Amino acid sequence: MTSFAYSPPPLLDDPYADDYTAPFWEATRAEQLTAPRCTKCGTFRMPPHRFCPKCQAQEIEWVPLPGTGQLYSFIVVRQALRPDMLEHIPYIPAVIDADGAPGMRFISNVVDCEPDQVAVGMPVRVVWDHLSETMVFPRWTSA
């Protein structure tokens, strides 16, 4: 079996941030994981959007997170859907329950792990993928 080495997908080098997502991407450039929390009811919401799904308030605060969590769900992609993705398979899209943000999940990739060693419930920690000067992307690996 060959060793699994992650390389980022093509064309992912700018966060294209808007007013709601800019604080998240600014924090990632400093390698800090953050999440938006409603200032009225405390509900975390990711991705950030105009209204809280619980109380409909608009105000949010950005809360620093420890960068750890548990793997909630994942798949292993072994077939390239586009020719420019061929050299990036297999890859592992995943849903992460992040510590410090109850009820909120991140969607990202598990990296630096053999696909057959990845399991639901596995403790994970964030690692930073510096894709460009303006984009640092949180990925996850075994903790």
C-alpha cells in the first residue's frame, strides 16, 4: 500500500469573502479557528448568515475555538470527477464537530491519514493549509 499524501485541489487560492465571512478568513490567516455565535441566544452558526436560525437576531460575535473536535461523518473519494483532480485522489471530505462550538459543524477534509484509518468519532485537530497569501484553509488530521 502506498502512503497517502495530501495535496490541495486546483483553483482554491482566494476566500472570496463577503461581509459575513471575512472575519473567519482573517482569523485563518493568523492560524486561528473561529466560529460565529449569536449575541442574543448563544447559538453558533456556520456558515455565518444574516439571521440566527434559533432566535432570528442578526448580531454575531466571533469566538476563538481550540482547534480540536471529533469526526462526525466522512467519505473517501477514490474517483476523480474532473481531470484536474486525478492527482489529488484519494481525498477525504468530512464533517467535524468542533470543540467549543456546540451544535455547529465544519465541512473540510481529513488529511495526513490513511483512508482506512479514518473513523467516525475519531479525535481530530486543525492543521493549516496555506493556499495563497490571502487564503489559509483549515483542514483536519488525527489528534
